[in-house]
Amino acid sequence: MAKSPLFHLALFEPEIAPNTGNAARISAAYEVPLHIVGEPAFGMSDKALRRAGLDYWDAVQLFRQASVWHLLESAGNRRLVAVTTQGETALSQFTFQPDDVLAFGSESRGLPPEIHRDFGAARLRIDQPGPIRSLNLATAVGIVAWEAWRQLSAPNRQDQASASDPDSR
């Protein structure tokens, strides 16, 4: 029986093939599905995309979704988490839930307005002290995926339970 993924990654109309290839590597590393929503600005057989994903493509659970509505339909009752510079909650203060769909916008436009307006998505931001507006898409995916994995992974939950249980020492 295949284990259920801890979370899902979703990229909305990505524009730079190597960023998507790197997100695919992250998807394979954490064994979570990657959803490409809408039309990317490059072909999915693009050489730069394949090169960035290296030989991990066989390990990527890749899904193509025509729109946010298709993503939400396929996601069922999963919570949508919009990762955005406009997020109200800092990553360091956010609590992930199993099966969350972590949504990232395109490199130049961000997430579509309907994500913010119509879907009640949790809105998460990555705090950064420097003067830049936003991080590279692949970097943002890596940071948020690692934190979601850290919070949701079984070994981590076991370590937390052991640390709080005086009888397990």
C-alpha cells in the first residue's frame, strides 16, 4: 500500500523551466505530488526543465491541472495554503496540516487573484530581513516544503512526543 503524501505542491503557470525542474526535485525529495496549474510558459519536455530535474523525474508524482478549480476538485477537502508576499502569517508562526496544498504563483505575477479572493486560502509569507521583494520560486518552494516536512514528518512527531513524555527518557 502506497503511503499518503504529507502535503502537495502546486505551481501556478510557472514561467522559468529550471525553477519548475528544481520544484520537481523537491517533490521527489519529499515524496509529495507536484501539480502544474494552467499553462507553463515553456514545454514540459523543455531541455532546461529536464536538466534541472536531473534523473529524478521517475520519482515525481506530476499532475497537470487546467485551472485552480481543477486543482481544488482533485485535491478534495485539502486546505489550500497560498504562499505569497502578501501573506498574513509568517512561515515561522504557521502550523501545517496533513495533506495541505502549498500553492506558489508564477515568477512575475504571483498567484491568481481568485486564490486570494474566492478560495479562503491560508495566506503564508516567508519573512526576509533584506530589501528584496521576493525570493526565487524554487528557493521559496524549498524553504516552505522543508518546514512542512519538518512539522508533519512521522520521525519528528515521534521525537516531539518522546521529548514531552517523561517516561520515555
